[in-house]
Amino acid sequence: MDSSSIELPGSEIESVTIDGGTVRVRFSRARIVKTMTGSVERTRWWQRGDLVMESATVDGEVPDAPAVCAGGDVYDNVYTYRDMVPVPLETRGRTGCSLRFEGTDRRLDVSAGETRLEMEDVPRYIEHIRPG
């Protein structure tokens, strides 16, 4: 099975906005890793898009943006995605994120009732990731 995921460390975040109960993390360059069935090599791409959390509450202050993500967790009920986000993602229930940013100790901690990815345009190739 082919799979894709956003690699959080190194992904560039343009903005974090709050509008009522909606928190939107805007990726100007989300780093995407694609794995193809039967191949030992993976490929890295970049794409614009948003991590959108509805019925959301933010714990603490929102870190300044633009920023580079240093990693973190995305919650999908009983699952925790560490340093990555599966593509596509659309889930309801107990969801949210805890993201770290380069150059600061501040985090983005969000609890939400729904989380989804809204990716734009098409991914753009960066490089092959060879094993070893």
C-alpha cells in the first residue's frame, strides 16, 4: 500500500489562527514523505495546506509564526502520531495536537472535537530518501 505523511520536524508554519472554536495551522511548506509499495526508497515532497481543528480550545498562548516546526504529537482518539501526520487525515472525537517550534520553548497545545488536513494544489518533489 502506498502511504504519505507530513514529517513535522522541518515543516514550515506560516501562521496559527483562531476563529471562534476553529484553530488553523497553516503550513507554507509541509514536508511530506511518500512510501510506495515494493520500494525500499522513499521520496520527500512539499505542499501547502492546513491542519484544521474544530470545537477546539488552546491551552496557553499561541506561539509566534512564521516558524519551523520542531516536532510534536497529533492526537486521533486512542492514537498518537509522533512527529508526523498521516495524509489524508479526517477524524472526530478526542483529537488535537501538541506542537513544538524551533527557537522557543512555547508549544501549541490544542484539544479538539474534529481534526482534518486540507491540502492545496499538488505536492512538489524535493528528493529521494535512500536507505542506509
